[in-house]
Amino acid sequence: MSIRESHSLNWDDLKYFLAVARKGTLRGGAQSIRVNHTTLTRRLSVMEDRVGSRLFDRTRQGLVLTQLGEDLIPHAERVEAEMAAASRVIVGRDAQPSGTVYITLPHGLAMTSLMDDFTAFADLYPDITLNMNFTNDIRDLTRREADVSLRVAGEVTDDVVGRKLVQMSQAAYCTRDYAQRIKDNEGEGLHLIGWHEPEDATTAQWIKESYYPKATLKHRVSELVPLIALAASGLGMAYLACNLGDRQPNLIRAPFQRPIPYRSIWLLLHRDLRNTARVRLFVDFLAERLRSRRNEFWVAGTVALR
């Protein structure tokens, strides 16, 4: 007998059918798939109505498959196998997300504990690849030039979701030998290494507002790495974010100062990527790690000569 209205069958129909076929009773079938006995009885009756014939003969020993029921078994089992395979794919992808997360971030963050966070994330999710672009240029997230952007200033457009991770502080750093020359005299006789100030300027507004207003702006650089290297060579003091300066083995915080507010680290991504598993995992992981170490980024207290 052909199956009429077979197009109306669905997986739930076949699931109930297989449960009864394997257990031989309505009660046993209901228990095997953890549904109510009445529910299974009703669903089986509906299925038989749809196919236009009985699938089971009722006997004193239980339910016995009819010829139609026997013919339907291999098809139902194939559907069951396909559904199970599909479930494994879905669960597997959710449990072990894969793919690439494209990240852009400033050069300076490469010298901070963020790199430890990236390594910890990669160890936790080995099937996710991190593609990191270290640049001080701002990438356009709306054009998918990056999935995630870490910045030290927040510029959020309508299509971009911004999350402020941590507030940073900064301080002047120098070598231990250079620190021996520093007295509680507002930096008189000392040198600061600056950035892009005019060549003929020996001071700047940021110096006047610092703890060393009498220090001289004598040397200038255009990049962060040379700034750190020159300060470590003893050329003078350099202002650095505390989470960066504290990691430099050849630098200490200069004495007679207190760390001052600096910029914040922002994590930005396009709002369409919020529900992408690998991107969401990376964003949430990084946010939790950084916020658990707030004291590393925001420090306070007067520094005496060490």
C-alpha cells in the first residue's frame, strides 16, 4: 500500500513511530523518549491518519508492525541517522567553534599583557585562528577590514558596537641610574623624551601639567619602540601607560610623582558580528580577562625613589 500524504510526515512523527516499533508497547515507547503516554498515543494515531493505514496491529503481546510499518522502518532510521548527524554538527560547532578572527590593534599593545590573553584564548579554542594586524591606522569595521578592533580611543559609528574595557593611567619612566638624579624639585635639570613637538620647543603643555614642569623637552621620537629603547638607555624620562611601562625590565617609575589618567582601551566590532560564535567568544573572553586585571592598567600612589 502506498503512503498517502507522505509530504505531511515530519521527524517528530517518525521519532514516535520508531520508539513504539523498538519497544513494542505504547508505554515502553513513551518512556524511551521521555514523553507522556497519552501524547505518544495521540501522535501515533495522527500519523496513521496521515498515511491512511495502520502501522501497528494491536495484539495481546503488544504492538506488531504491519507490512507498511515494516517498509517504513528503514526510511525512518535513515532520517533518524541524518538528524543525529546534523545535531552533532550543530553541537560540535557550538562547543568547538572554528574559523579566523581578524583583529587590528596599535603597536603598543603588542608589548602588554594582552599578548598573554591572546595566547590563553588560542589554547582554549585551538580551532580558532587569530589574524592580528598591528597598526596605528584605524581600520574601517563597516567594510569588514577587521572583525574586532582594539583602540585606545573610542570612535563608535552607528554600525559599530563599542565596549570600554579598562581605563589606563600613565607615568614617567626612566632607568634606575637616572632615577638617582631626580630630586623633589619639579624635575629641574632633567630631560624628557617627547613626540612630535616643534624642534625649537624646550617645553610643552603636557610637561607644564606634569610632576616635572621644570624638566626640559630635549629629545623627540616618532614611534613607541624607540621611545622605550631610548629611555632604557638612560637618555631621559618617557611617559608610558603603566601597564606597558611596568613590564619593561630596564625601566622604573620615576620618583616624586603619581600616575595620572590616560586613555581607555576600547574593543569595537561591527554590530552584525555580535552573534558570530568565534567573534563573540573572543570579545567576551578578552573583556573578562582585562576587567579582572583593572589594577594593572589603572594604578595610583606617589612614587618615591626605589
